[in-house]
Amino acid sequence: MTEHHRVAIVTGGSRGIGRAVSLRLARDGHRVHVVYREAADEAAKVVQEIESAGGSARAHRADVADEARVNALVDEIAEQDGGVHVLVNNAAVIDDRLLLLTGTAGWEHVLRTNLTGPFLTSRAALPVMLDQGWGRIVNISSNSVRIPGPGQSAYAASKGGLEALTRALAAEVGHKGIRINTVAPGKVRTDMTTAVADLLGEDGAGTRWGVPEDIGSVVAFLAGDEADYIQGQTITVDGGRLVMRNRPGGGRSA
């Protein structure tokens, strides 16, 4: 099987990290299905950009928390394209509030999108991957699992659960030729975070803000054949911020 015959689904694929992942997978030869919930114009632009570069892509509107829609979407893609080889669970929401100010509905909304969503998409795609005897699922987590900020209880919990789901699924289906891993980005400059990034600049560790392409390249590696010996792992992509943030002098050793 060559990568030029592989089919990839990227949830939240219209903007930011999802857009970078979609473009990179298309560049690597995948037919990319860009899944979005609200950003129809942005999704159409990603598809146009891919096709202008000679690639193949299609946009789909779907809420990953909607079980029936997820099942129908995966069935449609598998039937039309003959398989589903790569699933990137990137779609997520953020609703930062102190725990004492977090309502049950808000908590459940974050967990349903960020954790139940990947559960639903993975459950829908896995039978196809098992029939193929080959598949890649890459979950997008966050360094907030390890260094959450105030108000990130729901978000950090959802992403921590996603990392646990990665390990559990790897144990269940890893012997069937399916590789399941997580990428945990640090601070990434996107359309939504540019103003904050410009205001804060570099942190005490002297590390730059990441760009979506930093994440896209790692996801693309995990989605390919060369990552066949990587299973059930969380790969941190943060410019070293996690290991250097508590060292005096910006992380330099004496």
C-alpha cells in the first residue's frame, strides 16, 4: 500500500493545527477529508488550497459529539474512497472557568467534544482499519495535561482522558497493524492566539511560540509507515518549554 492511496480524516481540519495537518497529509499524498463544525468558508479554502496544489480533498460538516452523524460520515467516506487509513482527532473546544464557576452543562460540553468525540470517531473508523489490517489514529492533546493553568480543569481533564484512551486503544488493537498515538502541543500561534502570542512574547525558557506546521509535521510522521514502531505514546511538541520552564536562567545549565 502506498501513501498515495490512503484516505485521511481530520476533525477540526479547517483552521489552525487542523488546517496544517490537512495540508501536510495532502502533500504526502493522502486524500484528505476535512471535517468542520461551523467554519464552512475556512474548510472550503483548505480544500481549494489542497486541490490547487494537485491534491485531493473534501469538506464535511459534522459535530464529532453527534454519534449518528459520525457513524454516517465514516461509513460514507469508507464506501466512497474504499477505506479509512488515517484518523486525526483534532476537534476540540475550550471553556476555561474556575472549577467553582463551572456548571455541569459546561463541563459535559467540553468532555463530550474533546473526549467523547474521539471515542466516537475512533469507534467508527476502527472496524474499517481492522478489515484493512492497517491504520493510524493520531489524537491531539495538550501540555495543559501536565501544566494546566487556572480555569483549565475541564479542558485538562478531557485531554488527560484522551491520552489515557490512546494507551488503552493501543493495547486493544496494536497487534492488528493499527498504531494509535497522541501529539501534545505546547503554545502554538494560530489565528486565535496571535494577539496573545504577540503580547506575551517568549517565556522565561526563551522558547518561541510554535506554529501549526510544527505540529503537522509530527502528525504526518506518526501517520506514515516510518512510525510503525511507535505505539501508545504521547509526543510532546513544545520547543522544550516543558523541560526548561523551571530551570533558572532560561533553562541553561551551570
